[in-house]
Amino acid sequence: MSKKNTIADAIRQLIEAIFKALGKDIGPKRTWHQHVVPYEDGWAVRREGNKRITSKHRKQSTAIRKAKTLAKRKKADVIIHRESGGIRDRISYDD
């Protein structure tokens, strides 16, 4: 291992330690919460923060089932919206 890599690694670790001490995460934090939202003539599942949908469904119950499956894998929440867009329910799979 060269001396340059050792110094660069030490600087990186120092910067990470400073950010951690300040309570700041380096980089954007990705969430895996799944939203069940009205979409066209049916319902869609969309990951929080995404503009694109994950899946489309004719019935809300089917969309909820799909969102639950995805949320369980990532230990996230399912946020179920009403047809008007408001939040109807929230289910947490975070341990």
C-alpha cells in the first residue's frame, strides 16, 4: 500500500468522523417506504422519493399487498393514500 493511499484513507476517515459527530450523514439517505397512490383508473405502488411508479393495479387491495411485500423486504413502511390523495393508513415493518 502506498503512502498516498494511506493519507487519503486517513483524511476520508477523519471527514466521516466529523460528519458523524455533527449528526450529519454523508450523501442522501435513501428510504424504502412504499406509497399506495391513486393512478389513472386504478392504483399504483411508488417508492418514496421516486417519480416513477413501481407497479400498477386495478384494485387498491392488490396494490397494498404488493407494497407490503416490498416494505417487508426492506423493513420500511407502507403509506396508503385515499382517492383524494390524503393519507388513510400507515403500516410499519421496521423492527
